[in-house]
Amino acid sequence: KPRKLEELAGSVVITDTAVDSSFQPRFEQVVLGDVVVRSTELDKGLAEELLACSRDLPDFPTLIGHTMCTYDFYEGQGRLDGALCSFSSEKKLEYLRRAYDAGVRNIEMESTAFAALCGLCGLKGEVGRVGQEGRRVGSPGQKSQLGRRVGQEGQED
């Protein structure tokens, strides 16, 4: 199991809880003008079952962690290479460290809505992602943003 930030890149992350950009397990949705807040906890038993299955696949390091859902691929994920960037590299690293300390091991854009709908419908669901070399977390096949950015502070997007 990866235990260090540098070991996250290339790992499969099985999500136990989807969190928002403030690291809270919630999905906020406006329904008929009212803000409705729903839980984003996923089935822990299913996560553990998938982790147990992964032990038969030694070439795929697998871990359980939170997935943070953001509204965009750039500023919301702490990227410096977008058309707009309102923060410094230092602020980005500080934010990603806080995310890591809060249990976040993956970043993307759909998990809170998916987890909330699963809970609302009483369904077992799971968010699983793998990071690959040379890309960023946020869409399938991207490298771990948390591992590369916090583990190797000198790199930039």
C-alpha cells in the first residue's frame, strides 16, 4: 500500500468518501430555489471488498482514501497552467497538503454528485481511479496530483 505522497502516482484509489473542495462529505444542490445538502459517504463494505480483490493484483498498488470533487480542472484542482490563476505555487502546495492531511488521495469532478445519488437511492456505489505517469488527477488515466505536486515541490504544471 502506498504510504507516502510520492507513492500515490500510479496507484488505484478506491473512494470511501467523496468530499467537496472544503474537504467536507457533502453535495450541495439547489432544488426549487432551496439549497439541499446530501451526504457523500460511500459503502465502506464495498470499498473494503474491492481492496481485498486488489491484493490478487500486485502490479496495481491500491489504497482507500477520499476523493475530492472540484468544479473545474484548473483553479479548483490547484493547477497553475490554466488561463486564469489567482494563487501562488506556495498557496497551491499548502492547499494540497491540507487536502492530503484531510484524507484526500484523488481529485476529480463528479464524485460528490455520484455518491449523493447512490445514497439517496440506497445503492452501493464506488469511485475508483488510477493515476498514470505524466498526467494529472481529474480525468481517467491521470497522474496523482497530490503525490507529484506535494511530494516533489519543485515541479510545476
